[in-house]
Amino acid sequence: MIQDLTRGNLERVRNPSLRAYAERYLEIYEAFEEAVQQAGLPLEPPGRNGEAQDLRAELRARGASFRNADHSIHLGPLSPACEACRMGVGTATFFASLKCHRRCFYCFNPNQEGYDFFQEHRRDLGAELAELAEGGFQVSHVALTGGEPLLHPEEAVTFFRTAKQLFPGVHTRLYTSGDHLGEALVRQLAEAGLDEVRVSVRVDDGPAGRRHTYSRLALAREHIPAVMVETPVLPGTLGAMTEMLLELDRIGIFGVNLLEFCFPFHNAEAFRERGYQVKNPPYEVPYDYWYAGGLPVAGSEVDALRLVKFALDQGLSLGVHYCSLENKHSGQIFRQNSTASLPATACFSARDFFIRSAKVFGRDALRSRRRFDALGYRGYAVDPARDFLEFHPAWIPQLRGVADEVALCTYVAEERPEGPVLRELKISVTTPGTFDPETDI
């Protein structure tokens, strides 16, 4: 069992050296929270995740599949591209331009590097695919996104045809609003080898707009092997979203990805007008994540879990997948940490891909060292300046009766000019009697 440290429980930490060490990380996190609020949207009050926890427990008990440290929850079939996304290995995503005819208030494309440039300029998709192939990269999944990629239909068709030629057996997918999916283009995309299309249903389009998108989905289903919907779950739209699930099941599409709704660091006024707040805490582990989506909006996760429960209650046959913002981050963390050279005191977590070590402080450090020496374990390290002993987390249970409080430390591997480093991001607390290496690392 692991307990995150907060201002509310820090004083319960009895070891003064551990408490002082953790204090620094609380100050760092408070500075992070302040920076979040300076982006223009307030944080929700803390301690409001009780319903989400209850829904997760119910879904688990009823047989829903939990993946990726419980950041991904699904019923029924799941796209192989979603499976591959967990580690981000063998996957590549491209765009021709970032131009789009839609003006979604929550779009995060303005966060993309070169956004203004790629409004008017296009990338050479064929050259980029060829460069990937010539570099000897093993690619199993390729995607085309935008902007709206079907503003450039000829490039889209050629992209998928080329991808299939250069990477035999590759799984291809397309992200689109669906507005440009006419009969002729759908046939061309299918003939070019498109395996999966993900259409965005905008719940704020209203009934007429959604009906238009449903007609595009029905057309695509006649020709494309896997037709999916990928849409953010806007808080307060549960009624329209449940109607959407029923209609998608009637059409017979492969599945729906319910995305945690995010604030993209801009257009804050539109979010404030709708009463949105940032989820608190925004991330389980605070870090500078690459994914440009932004910060999770409070209430989105609860509504997404309610929708998964609704699909279960209704016995829907399509796949229903809740993809949280944390799930989007896992590929980055895997790529950074999975090949890092680790000291004997640290380990790579196969659960969430972070790196972890354990630390005991003050008098506990001295007593723990004696225990380890008696057991013949010498893989620890002593830091007299900061008054701790660091060791591999698998040895935490061996400290029963020796140390009451153990810090579980979370790291990420970074490449810096001076060389590779392990950056410590978070301190949690556990005890030798409650820690389970199988589930807590």
C-alpha cells in the first residue's frame, strides 16, 4: 500500500528527516499547481475523486479490462493501435498540414510546434515515410492525422498506399472529422489499404450535426475494416453521450474511444464560461509531458466511467474504451525509462514505466543497514549529507520491525548535456508490513 504525501498528511510522518525531505517535493508540487492555475483555469477543490474510485471498483468487479496501471479501461474489442500506444514502440503518426475547417474550442493543435507555419504549408509525407523505411525502423502501426487530413484527399490516399508498400503488414489508421468522407473517397482509402478510421463525433454539434456524422460512419463501415469514434467526454453532456453510444451500437461500428477532456492552455475564457475546472491533482506524477493535449478537466473522467458502466448495463456490442490523459503519457515514459542504465538501488516498473527506489531516513537508515548486512544484502547506497539509505524497493518487506516509514521515490530518465540523469519527481510513503512488490512497484 502506498500513500501520497500532501499538506494534509505530512505532519503524520513521524521521521523528521523523511518529513523534511518530503517537504521539498511538496513545495515543488505547489509551485506546479500555481503554474497550472496561471494558465487561466482554476483547480477543482481537492478530494473529489470518490465517485471515480467507486466506479472503477464496480467496473473491475463486473469484468471490465483494466490496462496500463489502470489508466485505460475497456469493454469488448480494442484497437490494436491502442494496444501499441501503451509503449509507443513501432508506431508513427504523421500529418500533411495542421489546417482544419473546424474550430473546436478545445483543440490542442495550436500547441503543436510549427502550428502557424503548417496552416499554409504541407509536409512531404512520401519523403517522410521513405526516410523512416530507409532508416531501418520496424514500424507496425502508422497513422495520419491533422488538422483535417481529408482536406488533402489525394495525399491521404497516396500516404496509405505508400505505407503499405514500404511496411508490409503495417496497421494503418486515419483520424478525421468525417465531414469529407464521401463514397468515392471512402472507396479509394479502402483500396489504398486503410485498416481503421477514427471519426470525431462532436457532442456539442447538436442533434443535426451528430446525425450527419453518423451517416458518414455508416458509409465508412461499408468499406473500411474497422470504423471507430474517438471523442472527448465533455462534462455535463452525459445524456447526449449515452444517446450517441446507443446510435453507434446500432450502426455497428467497431468501437469508441472516450477521451479524457483536456484544457489546452489557451482559449481559457471559453472554458471558464462553461464552468470548467482543472482536475486536482492533474497528474499522478507531475512532469513535463510531451503530449500536447493539455490538462485534464474535472468531471470528465467520472462521466467517461459512467458511460463505460452504461455500455455494460445496456449490453452494447461495440468496444468502449476510456482513454485517460495519463494513458496518453505512458508511451513517452516507456521510451525514456525502459532502456535507462539503472543503479542497483533502482528498478523499472512494468506497471506504469516509471523508475523507483526506496529510502529510509535518520535512525531508520542505521537500523536498516544493520538488517541488510545481516541478510547479506549489499546493494544499498548511503547518503550521509541527506541522512538516508537508498535501496531496491523489493527489499522493503525485509524491514519489518526495523523501519516504520519507507519513502518510495519515483524517477524519470533524462538526457542532459552532462550526460544521463535520473530525475526524482515524487515521494510517497509506505510501510514494510503493507508494501507489496508485485503491485506497488
